[in-house]
Amino acid sequence: MEPLSPQVMHKLVFTILVHGLPDAQTGLALDVLLDAQSNPNPQVRELAVVALAELPVAPARRVTGLVNALRDPSSRVRRRAARALGDFGVYALPAIQALTTALRDPDPSVRRDAAGSLGRFGPSSASAVPALVPMLGDPETRTRVVVATTLKRIGGLAIPGLLVGFRYPDPELRARVTTLIAKIAPQDDAVIAALREATADQNEEVRTRASEALDAVTIPLATAGI
């Protein structure tokens, strides 16, 4: 197959996104898009990911192509793939390991979008927690917000990994862990024990957050006469 030019790929993407393709041509289009992932032009590879995400063929086949795109040399391609995988629901569960690996991508936007997609799988992404927790110390606020949201969506299964966060030397990360565990599982015995221990943390912000979290847990119980 001759290498596609960006102009030809633009036309294919436009057709898929706006007009759609006849059923008889979707299989051929899939082959073209998968082949385009090895095109030397990064713009072509990026457009291939855009079209692949929307092509009306079996989700599992598209997910395989998008997972391959997570290893692309271009960060723009990797980011497109990471973001698109979050739209595939249960069909993208086989991509969880690849998205977890993408949490260590050198490009911050790829890491952030990989974390966001993992959040859309909820508790199924529990295996990614050990890689997500250190990202609570990311210098970018947007990334920290996305990661915190993902951990909340994972829910109680994230608690063991979050408790490990208290061992990190970064006090800001420990403070964020304190807030998160109190929101995710305020009645969990292990969480309450960790919060009590955190009231003796060497950092004032951690101590303050832990005390406030404990108050929020115990005061409603007292009010209820329990």
C-alpha cells in the first residue's frame, strides 16, 4: 500500500466523521487506518487515531489499534490514543495495563489523559493505583485534579494504595492523600487509624487536614446519638 499523504488522510477522516462510510467499505478503511499507524508522517498517524476512534467497526479491533498508538514516537499521537480509549467502556478494559504504563509517559498531557481514561473505568482500574498515587505530587494542578478524580472513581479499592502515600517524603502529597481517603472511605477503620496517626505528622498542613477529617467523621456520629 502506498504511504498516505496528510491530504488524503484528512479526506478519509472527514468522510468518517461527517458522512460515514458504507458498511462494505469500513473493513477496508480499518486496514488503511491501521497501516497508517506506521506512516513516517506524524500528522498522518495522528489523523489515523482520530478516525480509528470513530470508525463503525468492532470496538475490540479499534482498541487494539489505539493501544498500539500509545507507543507512538509522537506525544500528540499518544495523547489522542490515551484520551480516545476512555470512550470505549468495557471494550477498553484490556487497555488498562497500557494506560497504566502511559502514566509514566515523558509528556505531561499524555500522563494526564491516561489518568483520565483510567478514571472512566472506575474500580476496574484498581491495578493502576500504585502508579496514580505518586501523581498526586505532580507540579501541574490540572493533572492532580484528574488523578484525584480517578482515585475517587476507583473508590474503596484505592484505599490500600493511598495509605502507602503517607510514607512519601513530599508533605503536599501526604496532605492530598489525607483529604482523599477521608472523602473516599470515611468510615473505614484503616482510614480512621491512618488519619489519627497523621495528626502527629511533622507537617502542619497534614496535621490540620487529618484533624478536620476526623472531626467530620466523628461529629455526625455524635449528633446521631451513636
